[in-house]
Amino acid sequence: MKQRVGVIGLGIMGTSVTQVLERNPLVDLKAFCTLKEDRLADAQKKFSVSNGYLDFNEMLEKEDLDIVYIATPDWWHRDPVIACLDKGLHVHVEKPMTTDIGEATEIVEKVKRSGLKLQVSYNHRWLSAYNATWNMIREGQIGKPLMGYARKNNPIFVPTEMLSWSGKSSPAWFLSAHDIDLMCWWFDQSPIEVHGYGVKKVLVERGIDTYDMIQGLVKFDGGAIATFESSWIYPNTHPSMPDSFMEVIGEKGHFHLDRKTEAIEMSTEEKFAWPRSLLNYKVFDKWVGAFPSCVNSFVDSVIEDREPFVTALDGWRATAVLDALHQSVDNGGIVKVQQAPSWPR
Ligand SMILES: NC(=O)c1ccc[n+]([C@@H]2O[C@H](COP(=O)([O-])OP(=O)(O)OC[C@H]3O[C@@H](n4cnc5c(N)ncnc54)[C@H](O)[C@@H]3O)[C@@H](O)[C@H]2O)c1
């Protein structure tokens, strides 16, 4: 019954997922893998996981696993995902599924052929306010959704200090990915075309070749439209991370979801802040919030042999929108969103 789990990538997310899985009674956390020896040694001291590797292929070769959680940088998800699927393992991969639509299609096709389960970690679906919004839209409380707006903006330390690989990603891949997944899920419509603009200045001047901010307007097949905004250059004095706001306007009503303050305001002699506690927080002895709920839910989906709450196709769809958005931002014009590979119902 217990699922034998391995983790690939022990950065911020890989460490958080290890903390959660270690406390899940349905999980036998067997092994983890990361690139740097000192990080691996630290993790082995901190967690009760004896088998550590610097090469994920060696881990997959030597360990008998059921599930692998992949928490490598945005642009390096495809190789470990494909290797795990080839070994017959269920995969929980961090968002975005990949930053390349060809790779995403390859993954979806493999999931489809193998019958294995794959969930992309769009954990915001487990935030109770976002989940309640989904339910109330489905109940028809605001009528058909017609327009959406989503903003997710980070202070500049995220691309300059927190992520060593930000130059190979963008604020939209890193931030809007969540909002695009939520909006597609709430609207229950397929995105068909995108027009976007981006600004490159501040980060380029600091030697990081990526966009400071991106705005994209997406049109859906049911007639709805939605704007997605992301920025990586707020000053570090900004009291929250991220500044996150979402809106849906329907035929008969609206929703506003403001996650900027996360319900706590504090000031000290050094700073003013809105500390985070909703996504991942240790309450006494257990991690609670949307992130642990999402992680543990995937383990449940394997045990119960049911579809994960975020499917491979959901992950593919967010990557397809982001792929079209970046084509539009890079080259100009309106770009059609690829349509999903067929999926047996
Ligand atoms: N779901 C969420 O809410 C959420 C939040 C933040 C980040 N993320 C996503 O999680 C992923 C990881 O982000 P992070 O902030 O933890 O990054 P990070 O840079 O802190 O960690 C990445 C880790 O991957 C390891 N790695 C890289 N290549 C590897 C390889 N070949 N084999 C083994 N390990 C390798 C690195 O050594 C590093 O430890 C990204 O895709 C990011 O977008 C998701």
C-alpha cells in the first residue's frame, strides 16, 4: 500500500516536497537526487532519507520506486519526466510541465500510451478561495465567465538572487503559469489565440537576458477573454511575494481574489510585511496549505487509481498558452494556441 517515492531536484521546491512526503504515512520516501554534493549532504543530514544521488539515472536504475517528484528548473523537466515514464513510474512534476510545446506533447503522448499518472504541480487549485471560486462558477452563480484578469508580480530578488536559472525562463513561465491554469479551469473553455507584449530593460542591464514583465491577452473558444500580467522587477521593499490578484467577470457577477496580504499584516523596527502562510506552513507538527494538499493528493490518486486533479492535458494546455504568448512577445502579432493532442475518454 505504501508508495515508494523519489525526489529529483533539492532546491526550494524539492526541499519543501521532501518535508511534506516525509510526514505522509502512505509514503516510503526512498531516495533523492540533486546536482551539487554539498546540497545533497545537507539534505541527508536534515531528512531521514539515506539514499542520495547526484545522477538521476543512477537513482532510477538502483531504486525500486512507484512515484517520482521532479523539482528541477523550469526548462529542465523533460529529461527526468521521460526517464521516469520509461521506467513505468508515476510522475508529479513542478509547473510549468515544460517550457517547450514539443516536449510537452511528447510527455502527454507517453502518459497516454503508458496509462501512468502524471500531475503538474498547479497547487493553487488547492487554495480554498480558488477552489471555492471554481465551485461557484460551476454552480452558475455568476453566469458564464466572460472576462478574466490576473496579476502575479515578484520582487527583483527572485530572478537575481533566488533563481540561478531565471535567464532561461521568464516571469510568465514562472508566475503566469499558475494563473493560466486557474483561468482555463474556471472558464472551462479552450484558449485559442494570444497577443502579448514584453519589456526587457532592468534585468538585461543586470546581465540576465529575460523579460522584466509580460502582458498577454488570451481569447477562448467560448468567447471569453483574459489578461495575464507578470513582473519580476518590483523593488525588494515590496512587503509580499508575490503581489497576486485575480478577477473573473461573468454574465451575472464577479469574483475578486486578492492574495497580496495573505490575511496577516505586520511591522517590526526593520520592515513592514504581509508574511505568507496559505500555500505551505507548518502548523504544529504538520505542513498545511495548498502545496502539501496538492503533493499528498497525487499520492492518493495513485493509491486510489483515479485521475489526478491536475491532469497531464491540463499541464500541456498551460504550456501551449505560454508557448504562444512567448512567440507573440518575441516576434509580435496574434499567435494561435496549439490544440490539445487527442486523449482517450
Ligand atoms: N508550484 C509552485 O508553487 C512553485 C513555486 C516555486 C517554484 N516552482 C517550480 O519548481 C521548480 C524548481 O524551482 P526551485 O525554486 O525549487 O528551483 P531551485 O533552483 O531552488 O532548485 C532546482 C534544483 O534542481 C536541481 N537540479 C538541476 N538539474 C538537475 C539534474 N540534472 N539532476 C538533479 N537535480 C538537478 C538543482 O541542483 C537544484 O537543487 C521550477 O520549475 C519552478 O517553477 C513551483
